[in-house]
Amino acid sequence: MVNFFDEFKIYGPGFLEASWTVFGITILTIAVSWVCGLVAALAQRSDWKAVRMAAGFYIWFIRGTPTLIQVFLIYFGLPQIGIRLDPFTAGVIALGINSGAYVAEIVRGGLTAIQRGQTESALALGFSPAETMRTIILPQVFRIILPSITNEAISTLKNTSLLSTITVVELTLYAQTLIASTFRPFEFYIAVAVIYLLLTTILTFVASWLERRYANLG
Amino acid sequence: MSDPLLKLREIRKSFGDNEVLKGVSLEVAAGEVVSIIGASGSGKSTFLRSINALEVPQSGFMEFEGLSFDFRPESRLFPTPAQLQSLRARVGMVFQSYNLWPHMTVLENVTHAPIRLLKMPRAQAREEAEALLSRIGLYEKRHSYPARLSGGQQQRVAIARALAMKPRLMLFDEVTSALDPELVHEVLVLMASLAADGMTMLLVTHEIAFARDVSSRVLFFDKGVIAEEGSPEILRNPESERLQQFLHRILHDRVAHAVSKSSGEGAQA
């Protein structure tokens, strides 16, 4: 700890770069998960049984299997059937599909909280079911689920550490390479933990800002 | 009578084994105010909701402003989704539970449909909405969210929201039933002024006095059919025994309610 500033100069840029990687993966993963979650939640209300069952299977499979196995399936499994993805892309897809199942359950809960009359009054004015969903129902659902969706985003952020196992140079893997040459696991894992704390705290602040912005509707 | 604005023939609707509408026919001329009364479960609300196809009937025919529908599922005239939207855009509906959109201000509630569906320029939609809100006395509340409004105010905004689409026909489904008694009046006054302006209206209501004073015609629903129909005079001199009983029961409930209320107040004093 004597030469803290020297050490910071040596390892700082690497940690910064790894943090950016984590940040990038998280943002992209959240985007994928919202798309998957929304599609799955709406599919569960489809008129077609096959569509409902597909969505049900997706949620059941994802929630019932370990995230790490899902990551391995995408990165190590898919090449066997000819789909080869770079680690970063495979990681985003795997974590996005994973988180999507949880987002789907959150959205489903939000949808049931909206009264039938909200849809009816829009339909009665001549809105299509799709427009009703997009402009009347989902904006209300979003406000309701914001706290749960924040929790899910924080889980996603922390899950990015799993991608160290498929050679994505994010914080955990970067720290491991340093530890391998310095034999100082304690300091470097602490550093990783602190950076994660910082990132999750920022995410929480953003979410509570959004919540406050949308909360004063009456 | 010139060509009716709305024609319904042999409308039938069941929920499972329960046949709610057993072949109801009705013609409404432009400018008419038709009140629909009847006990709960008589099919009157379902009938109203089938006019803008919020409930799609199992069979029956309908004509409205150039649209002709045959509700038998195999029919060539079964309404397409686009036709349903076109119908609903021209038929305004107001619900018992207001159903304003809580994430939009009063003004946004009123302008949302004209902007999106009539492709009206924003400035024009806003101007027209403000004129409507002035008319219903809620111009000052235009930037408030619905949760800040009383039930009566919310219901008046819901009426303005429907009027913003310039409907040819307005449907009112027990619009005062959820309101506190002291808030009923302001909504009825607004509806009466619409009727006076010549708006064609169909209303399901328990407000017998309002039906008597404002409507041009009264329908009494009983067990899925129109059991008696005529001028508001039938509310004074009902012909059928069923309507007599219904009116008696309503009147009796009112009196009993008033008596229990006044005796309650007496006990407190």
C-alpha cells in the first residue's frame, strides 16, 4: 500500500478498460433482455396456444437452469451446430436471454396490475390493440415495474463476472490475470468488488431518479 | 322519419350457456336520446357494449354510417379489425369507472386520440381540447393528472375525451353509478346540454328522473329482450307488469334509502 499511487498508475488503465467492458455488456444485455422479456410477456397472452406454450417453455427453461450452463451452451455448445460467436457477443446473448425470462415475469405482473378499463377506453376510441398496448398500457406498466426492473438490471451487471469463464476480459478475468503474476488475490478482488459496488450504486441512482420523475403523477 | 343513424337487428350474445341478449332490434335516428333501463343482468350494458363491438355479438346485423355488419362468424360481412376501429372512432363511449389514463394529463387524455387516429395537427388538437375543457368547466385543470381530480371531474373529462373524436353517436354506460351522490349532478347537467345540442345518445342509466326529462325514448330491458319501449311517458304509466315492478322497486329503494339516511342523521343530532 506504500506505493498506492504508483500501483494505480500501473493497473488503473487496465481496470478502467475492463470496467468499460462490463458497462458495455450490461447496457447491451439489458437491451436484449427487455426485448426478450417484452416479447415473452406478450406472447404469454397470445390467442394462439403454441405461442403461449413457447413463451412458457422459455421462462421455465431459463429459470430452471444455472446461468453459467446457459452461457456455456451459447459459447461452447452452439459452435457444434455451426454457430460460432465471439466471447463478447455470446456473453451478451446468453445473459440477455437469461435476464429476459425474469423480465418477462416482471412485465407479466405489471400487466395484470392494469385494469381492464384502461384497454377498453382506448379500444372504444378506435385504437388498435397494438397501439393501445404501446401508448396506453406499457407506459403504465413501465412505471409500476421500474423498481423490480432495476433489481434485475443490477443482477445482470453482477452476472457479467460469469463471462470471465468464456474469456471475456471483464473485471474478474482481468483481476485473475494480475493475480496470476502478482499472487495478491486479496487486493485485486477487493478492487473488483469496489468497482462493482460503484457501478451498481450508479445504476441505483439512475433508477431512483427515473422513479421520482414518474412518481408525481398524482 | 329519415334514414336511421343506427340500425340493429336480432342482436344475440351469450356468455357460455348464459344467453344475455336474445335477439334485440333497435333503430336510432340522428338526434335521438334513448335511455335504457332495467335490472342488473337484464342485458342492457351488454347491448350497449355490442353497439361499438366491445362485445362482439354471436349473430345479428348492424348498420351505421355506411358500415354494414353481419355478426355471424362465417359471414362475409363480419367486421374486419379495421372496420371495427372505424366504427369505434365514430361512436364515443363513456364508462362507469371513467377509465382516464393516469399517466397522461387531462389535456393529453383528450388530445391523444385525435392526434393519433384523426392525424390532427397537435396545435389544432390542443386548441379543440381546450375549447372542450372550457365548455365542461375544467380548463384550469388541463395540466393536472387524473388522480388529482374528483370523480365527477374525471367523468366530465372522460366525456370530453370521447367528444374530441367528434362522434356521431355517444354511448353512456351507467356513467353516474360510481359517483358520490353530490357529484352526480354536474355529470348529468353536461349530458343534458349535449342532448340539447342534438347529440345522438344512448344511455344505460339508473337515473329515472333524468331518463324521464331528457330522453326522447325509453327502452326497458328484461331478461335479454326489450320488454317495453316508448316515450318517457312509460316511466309514469308503465304498461307491462314487469316495468311496473321494476319502477316500484327502484322508487321503494330510494325512499327506504332516504328514510334510513334521515333517521340516521336524526339519531346523531
